[in-house]
Amino acid sequence: MNPCVTYQGLVRQLELEYMFLLEHLPGSMLVQHWQFRS
């Protein structure tokens, strides 16, 4: 199996999960998450 294809599939899955979180998490939780990371 081509590692590049597998990597792209993984990134795509992460993007879908990230968009799901952006749509369903309250804004305050998202702000706290980004403050914690930075």
C-alpha cells in the first residue's frame, strides 16, 4: 500500500473530525482549547 495515500486519507479523516468539532462544540470551549494550545 502506498504510504502517501494512507497519509492523505488520515489527514482527510482528521479534517472531517475537526470540522465536526467546530460545528458542535460551544465557542467558549473552542476558545479555551486554543488558549491552552498556545
